[in-house]
Amino acid sequence: MKVLIIEDDKELSHLIAKRLKEEGFAVQQAFDAEEGMSYATYEEYDVIVLDIMLPKMSGYEVIRQLREKKVKTPILVLSAKGEIEDKVKGLQLGADDYLTKPFSFPELIARINALIRRTKTIEEISKLKYADLTIDLLKKEVYRNGKKINLTAKEFELLKYLVENSERIITRNMILENVFDIDFDIDSNVVDVHIHRLREKIDKRFEKKLIHTVRGFGYVLKSD
């Protein structure tokens, strides 16, 4: 687990970093808002610990800009500004938690772990997996054996449907109804064309094929 600390008080930052490392975290420190923004934007962290009163830019502005950039890393505000209005402002801008100074390290670590658990649960729910195939439902991305595969929107929906019904025979009419929103068979090769395109992207470069034709019935996604 990796934590980014954005705190201009170097003594406090070093102390937080020391305690987090003792708990097994990897830590990156930034001592002003611009440096913190750079780290948070271009590197991945499990949690950002953020002070509000920073040089060059307030912590509030850091939160606002990160969320505008679609950076979804959980943010825990750590600040001496403890009024209700301060907490509400931080949370409304996109922070996930708010802890006032002075604080206890056991509470800080517990809150960081809680944010990580919450995020991991969301990530797990948002992913479909079968064999070496992974579908990220939030990012609309597909990976096979760790390699990203670019699909059209309809190809993505078709693959999602096959994975959700893996190892079950899926008829042509089922695909028409559930993927293409057509509730009757029409004289069209739309299913065949999309299955062919999907195979070209999902199976062609890999030894083990996943999409199989069941002659006279339809298709099945299976790894053997």
C-alpha cells in the first residue's frame, strides 16, 4: 500500500512517514501543493494525506483540481482547521475523510486502512474476471493476460454479456435481445459480425481460445 503525504510541516511529515512505514506502507512526501499535485496526478497511490494550509495553493484547491482531473485516489484531510464549515467544505470538494490536528496515530492509521478497504471493495465489485480476462466496468477497459484490448462500445457490451454467462450456451436470439435490444430474430448477420470481431481481438493473439461456437445452438465462453 502506498500513501502520498502532502504536508509543508517537514517535521510532522517525517513523523507521519515514519509511523506509516512502521505499519508497512510505502510513503511519498510532498512539501507544497504543486509538488503534491504532480505526484498525485502522474503516480498511483492508495491514499493521499493532505494538509489544508499549504504554500502556493490551499489544500481545498488541490482537492478541487484533482477531482476535476478525474483522480479518484481517496483523500484524507489532516488539518488544524477544525470548524464544521472547514470539514463540510473539504468533503463537498471531494475529500473522503477529515481528521483534525492534533490527532492520534492509531486513529490516523485506522482511517487510512478504512479508506483502502472501502476503495478495494468498490474496485472488486466493478470488475468481471474469467480465466486471464478482466473487464473493468467503471473504466470500460478490457485486459487479457495483462494486455489492454481496445473494444468498441457494442463489443464491450457483448463481451460483458458472455463473461456474465460464462460456460453457458448463449443463443443468437439471447444476444440480439440482451446486447442489441432486438427482441426477435431478424435476417441479419449482426451477431456473427460482432462475434468475429471480438474473436479477432480477444482470441487471435492468444494460444487458449475463450469464445467457442456451439454448432446449431450459439456460443459459449469457456477456457477449455
